[in-house]
Amino acid sequence: MAQNSEYQRSLREKKLKKLKHLERMLPDYVKPYLDEKELVSQINTVISYAYDLITFFCFLKEENPLVKCEEIKDIPSEILESLSFEDINEYQRYLSYNDGEYTHMNEEKGIARRMSALRGYFEFATTHHYLKNNPTIGAAKRKKHHKKDIIRLNNEEVSEFMRVIDETDLATDRQKAFCKKTKLRDNAILTLLLNTGIRVSECVGLDVDDLNFKENSMRVIRKGGNIAILYFNEATEEALKDYIQNERPHYCQDDSETALFLSNRKKRMAVRSIEAMVKKFAQIAVPDKNISPHKMRSTYGTALYRESGDIRLVADVLGHKDINTTAKHYAAMEDEHRRKAATMHLYDD
């Protein structure tokens, strides 16, 4: 799976087409901001910013009688020059709940993200003299949302998860027959996710040639396009070999197929397919937890940190560019820390 592989080229082309489509919906004076973002950010981030700015212009179109009949792309910059911090506060209330033409309801995290995109745009526009007015200055700052507990599997739950896959312990005969047909593939995917912590997007992008069983290593393309070599254990090696030798040939239309994990349609599996598969097994193995491929990544990161105590090791293996991201998710296991502290003999007699 080189960076110039057919899959990677196709994926990037789809994202660029999506971005260009969104840009055409926005006024021309917004495009320089997105162009700059494209140079310094990941394409998915730029697409999210474009969506967020479209939401803001929808607000202007719905609430400002001067532009009600205008297309978003035709809203003049003079409208933005006339805005005040009070208008931005009204926009935040609009994001919280709106039952007008553009119906939506956002929680604090979603509002904060959209406000980040808007503040970034006005800062860029005023810095580069596209606009004189920055109405976000003085606008209310959103209160910090409560951090949600990180959902992860414990050791017993991981064992139950893998047992369900192995025994195809599902409700109906049809489900059992289907899962029996894809048992080795599903086992290989979940073993890989739980034992390496790779992202689901990295998993679907794997080609057979990316695996090196002499070193038990694999080549993955990280977020941002960087290539990394990761290593896997014997359990993962066994699951991958079992799938490749005994089940994968049934999915291949011909020897030219490069994708490692294939669907019943004999095409590279999609992210949503693996997400659905994980959810299907999770509803049986751990019905009280909302488990996704990303939660499996969290499970691996937690187990690795608990075993090693090395936050930099966890950050490197998971591909986090900022170690603070890792610390936020894995080093702050307060309950375990408190329990550990209670067992320490601090003072000798």
C-alpha cells in the first residue's frame, strides 16, 4: 500500500472532489482561507471546515432578510462587515437549536467545533485584509463540555468478544451461516485491531504486499499520508495467515487483487463495513457498551500503557503526533492510579 497505490489515489481524489464541490457552494472570498487550510491541514479537516462555514452562511441566509433570496455563494462580504459580536452569539444559539429551514440541534462539542472554524476564518480574513471587521472578538466563549469516559474493553470482555466470533454465537441460523462464511476474515480483522491499535481506515487500506511475515511487520499509511512500519504478535500472525491461506482466495476475482480484506462482493472492504461488523459482535459480547473500531484502538492503547507505563511508547505506536493527545486518553486513568497508590508501602518501619 504505497502512497501512490490505486486505492490511495482514488481515496484522495474522492476527498478532493468533495472539497471542490463544497467550495463552489461558498462565496469566492472564503476560498483563500480553505486554500491555506489545505496546505497545513489534513483534507478531512478542510472538508469539515467547509461544512461548518456553509452552516454559518445558511444562518445568514435564514436570519438576514437582505440575503434571504440569495444563493450562499452570492452573499456579499459587506454582510460580514456589518456583523457584531451579538450576531455571533445569536449564531451560537442557532447552532444549539433551530427548527427553521435548516433544522438541527448541536451539543456543546459540535458548537465549539463550528465556532473554531468560524473564528479561524475571521482571523484569517482580517489578518490578510479581506475583511476589516472580526465580529467573533467579544462573542461568548462556549462553556467547556464535560469529558466523557473513554469506553474500552477489559481483558474478560476481549476474551468474550473473540469467543463470540469463534463460535458464531448469533441469534438466527442465517446470521450463523453468514458469519461462518466470513469467520476467518472477521477474526483476522478484530485480532489485528485489538493487537496493533491501527485505525479502521488504516486497516481497510492494507494490501497483501504490506505484510512481512518474516519480521511480523506491516506497512500502513498514517493520517496525513506518512508511511509507518508496525509490528504484530504471533496471535495476529496466525489469524492473518489462516485468513489469507484458507478464506481470502474465495473472495478474489483474479490474482491481480491487491486488497488484504475483501467483502462478499469481492471488493476492498469499506470502513462502514468493518464498523457494522464490530457492532454486530459487540451487541452480543458486550451489550452494555457501545463498541466501535475506535474503541478497540482505545482498548489496545490502554492495555499497552498499563503494561509498559511508557506514554511515549503508546504515542509512537498509535501514531499520535502530539503526545498530549495520548496523555489525555491513556495516562489519565485516575481510578487505577488511586488503587495503585493504596498498595504502595511509602514508609518503612
